[in-house]
Amino acid sequence: MFNTDQLQKHLFDTSIEGSQFLTTRIANDAYGNAQYIGKAAPGAAESAPAWMIQKIIYDVGKNPSSIIFANSKANFDQVWEDRESLSYG
């Protein structure tokens, strides 16, 4: 298994195979479309800086067109509760 220190330091694979070991949160917009995806170690509080957060961007046809990271980095150092106020790129 792994611990939070390993997750923070990316000492193991967190790709599709490794993501099965992560807690996932999905927040929807007013229309029910997934807008934010968050992943963290199991047991991480939503108020803890332990999340990797992504934002889904939709085109004018309301189709997902890209997924971007909070602060333009795939780091597990964001707070899930702050997802709407973060910068994405």
C-alpha cells in the first residue's frame, strides 16, 4: 500500500492503474455536468491540502473539450473545498 507522504512525493504510479487506490470526488455544475474532479489518498479531508483537482472545460456545444489542472500542475496539494476559487490552466 502507500501513505500520504508517498502520494505527495509521487513515489508510486498514480496513472489509471494506480488511481484505483485514490478517493475521487466529482462536483457538477448547475446543469448536472461534471465540472471538477478531485483525487486524494483515502481518508483525506476535503479541507486538507491533499487533493489533485481538475476542471472540465466544455465547448459551445456543451461537449467536454479539455481537462485542466488547478494551478496548472498535477500535484496533490490543493484543497477540495476551494476548487471553485483556484486558478486553472
